[in-house]
Amino acid sequence: MANTPESRAVAEAQAEFTRSGPAESPELAIRGEVDVSTSAALREELYQLIDGGATRVVIDCGDMDFIDSSGLGVLVGALKRMREKDGELVLRALNPSARKVFEITGLTKLFTIE
């Protein structure tokens, strides 16, 4: 994919995923809520990037309002898939409440968080 952003809104605008950057190191910005109604779309977006040859994916969480266990599961699955391909998955700009969820669940030890 070129450097042009591509946006996808899901579940009645509860979440929007915007891709940017080169195919080998794309960024996926999350806006809104990642929950049971939007996590499948997030998984699809991430797996398309990973299976498309990305070696480093940065997930910008600056506008992510909420994440539940289904969203965490998607991120862990994507991390596992990236590591199987010797790639890197980075979370950027977690807000304080999301960071707390990652800390409580111990996921700060698994993910690279910027």
C-alpha cells in the first residue's frame, strides 16, 4: 500500500481503523472503541497487514477510547502472528485507562509500547 491513508469505519462508527505508511512498516490508527462488536474487523485489518508482508506494524492507540478482552485477544493474536514471521508489533500512545488494562493483565511485558 502507498503512503495514502485508508480508513474503514465499523459497527456504526464505534471504531474506525486508518492505515498509512509503506506496506513493510505500516501504521494502523484506531479511533473509538475496540470491543466484541469491532474486534473482528480489527483482526481482519491487522492480519491483512501482517500477511501482506509487513515486518513492523505500529498501532496508534491515541484515539482509542476503550478496549475489552476481545480486543486484547486480537492484539495478542496479532503479536503472535508477527513474531512467527520475525516481525514487530508496536503499540503507540496508549491513554492512561488503556495502559492500566495492559498493566493489570501483564501485557506490558509482551508488547513494545511507545
